[in-house]
Amino acid sequence: MSQSVARNTAFITFASIAQKVISFVYFTLIARNIGAENTGKYIFALSFTTIFVVFVDLGLNQVLIREGAKNKENLQKYLSSVLFIKLFLGIFTYITAVVTINLMGYPIETRQLVYLSAVTMLFDSLHLSIYGVLRAYGNLKYEAWGIVMTQALTLIMGTIFLYLKFPLIFLILAFTIPSFINVCYATIILFIKYHISLRLKWDKVVMKFFLKITIPFALAAIFARVYSYIDSILLSKLMGDKEVGWYSIPYKITYAFQFIPSALVAVLYPKFSEYFVQDKNKSVYILERGIKYLLIIVFPIVFGISILAKDIVLSLYTSEYLNSILPLKILLVGLIFSFISFPLGAFLNACNKQVSQTVIVFFIMLINIISNLILIPRLGVVGAAISALIGNFCLVLFSLFIIPKIAKISHSFIFKSLIQILLATLVMSVVVWYTNLHFHYLIAVIVGGVVYILALFIFRVITKTQLKEVYLLINKKSSSA
């Protein structure tokens, strides 16, 4: 069983990394070729529909996976019921999105982008439910291939459309067609492997059971989705498409690193749950180490990219995106708190504080909306970046307010680790800055990485014992699973 878990983890991790890399390359090509204003329209359409699509799922997919894993013999019935309700939710959500974008007074080109993007999101929601059944069976290999295949097709088609200078809507079509193909692929795999088909059927007992469970999942998903994408929507409405284009650069760069804390939490979460029942002190011990490991990773990213921000933006995105540099530096600071929020949120959920976690996300959403409404009219893109930083900081602050009520955290350990990591990072930063003055910034990245690793051992941030500890943590996780 441990080998199966290891294979699944490897498949989905590889797929996630590949998806991030391909997506980043594709976005860079778009930003370079169509300019800030058209990039803003493109990002707005995706952000707008991404907020709405959460109402198609409402947490049903998570419940499908969880309950299906417990009762595999009922998976056909569960999937049929989920697809039945998703059909009506999808129609309602699509109509709502279309009506809303028209009421907001956007030009016809932007509205057309939203219309097609919303179709793409419906396909995405459908194949996520299909892959949810495969996850319930413990089979993530086909989902991993589907992720990479879809992203690769998007890159190929989008590049062709850019080269041929097709209208902007074709860049959305480069998402729609691969997403539809992914639905067909997942449907065929599901039927061949497990003889489950896409049948729609209303089952009163199943739907009553599912809807009762899904409420906290739905609320958390809605709050998180609005919090993540409302800045681009408000920036578009209050400032304009070009500002959204400028903001999309720092957002995409920082978002590209989110898979790191997500992957670590996938390892830590089972340990949080196990030790919460057996020994709370062990659970806190794991949390403290998790925070430390993430700080070790995020600090060089933040300091290094901040130093090289101008070179990176100019080389990858041209001088049209000079206004993206300061927002990038601000969002990088927020990335520190974003990283930390992952293990904190996982810890709260593992300790049966999911309601508290949902309430926290709700208030963060409100804070983010209010700060954006105040700061964007005054500071533009910089205001949106500051709002994101405030939101991430408050997310960590509120979580740290609740966690001591569950168990006591060693503040001395966190503080000592923070000082050691800062010292190593400062040494690296000086080397990166000096190297960048005389060589290409990519050389500065390589030299800085080597120096940082050496500094971690010099300042005893990392020891051989701790490396062994990390290995045992991951190994035990696989064995217990």
C-alpha cells in the first residue's frame, strides 16, 4: 500500500510542477506578445469566471472523494447524483455570470471572453468530478497525465494562435478545447477501468446526505475563491485593463511557488490528525518544524527575486511592465505569510477546528475587499498588492490567535529559527546583489543558491540530524498511509 501511495504522490507532484512550469511559460508568451492592456482583459475574464465556477461545485467534489473512498460500491450512484445537481448549478451559474458581466457594463470583447471562459470552467468542473471518482479508487496516475496533457495542448494551441495573431478570444479557446478533450479522456478511462459512466440520476437520499456534509466545504471554497481573485476584478473595474495586466505579472510569479507549501501540507496533515488524538505535543512539534522548513524555502525566494525583480521583469516581460516591479516586491513579502498559512490552516482542520478556519477565511475575504476598495483608487496596482499582503498577514495572525487554545507553540524555537534563516538569507542576498552587478541574473541565482545552502549549514539552520528527521517524517507518512 505504501508503494501505491508513493507512486500516486510522485505522479500528482510531477504533474503539478509540470503544470506550473508550462502555465508560466504560456503566460509569459502571452504577456510579451499582446501587451499589458490585452493581458489585463485576458486575466480579468479568467479571474471573473473562476470566482463564479465555485458555485458549480459547492464542495461536492470533496464529499464525493471522501464518501466514495469509504463506499466504493456506491460510486456510480454518488457520481450520477453529483452530476445531476451540477447540471442545474452549472446552467444557473453560467446565466448568472453572463447577466452579471453585462450589468457591469464591460465592452463586447471582454464579455465574449467571459462567455467562452465560463464554458471552459464548466468543463473543468466536470472533469474534476470524474477524477474525483478515480481519486476515491486511489488512482491518481490518469489525472496526472490529464493535467500535463491539457496544459501542453493549451501551450501548443495558444502559441500557434499568438504566432498567427488571431483575436484575443482564441487564447481562451486554447483552454476550452483541451478542457473538453480532458473530459472525454477522463470519461473513457473511468468507464474502461471501473465501468462507471456519466449518467445523471436524482437520488433523494444521496443528495440529502451530500448537501448536509458539503455546507462547510462550500462556504470555505467560496470565501477562499473570492479572496484569491477579487483584487483583479476590482482593479479592472476601478482602474482599467492595463492595470490588471501589470498586476498579473507579480501575481503569476508569486502564485507559481504555491505548490511548495501545498506539497508539504500533504505530508504533514496526516501526522497532525494522528498526533492530535495521541499526543498534542507531537502535533505541535510537527507544526513548528513545518513552519521552519517553509521559512527556509520562502526567504531566499523572497529576497532573491526582490533583488532581481527589475532584471526578471524586463527580460521576461519587456519594459511595458515596469509598473509591475514594485507590486512584485510587495507580493513577495506577502508570500512569506502565505507559505506559513498553509500548515497553520491544515493544523486547525486536523484539530477539528474547520469551522474556525472557515470563519477566519470569511473575515480575511472581507478585509481584502475593504482594503482593495480603499487602496486601489489611491494607489492602483500597488494598492492591490498591499491589500494582498494585509490579507495574508491577517490570515496568519488570526490562525495564531486560535492555535494556542489548542496547544502551546514554542515561540523561542520559531524566533531562533527565524534569526538563523535571516542570517543565511542576508549572506545569500549580498552575494546575489554583487554577482548580478557583474554577470547575468541567472548566474546570480545559481551562485546565490549554492551560497545559501552553505550558509544554512554554517548557521546551523540545517543539520544532518534534521535532514534525517525530514526523511523519517515523509517515510512514516507513506508507511502509515
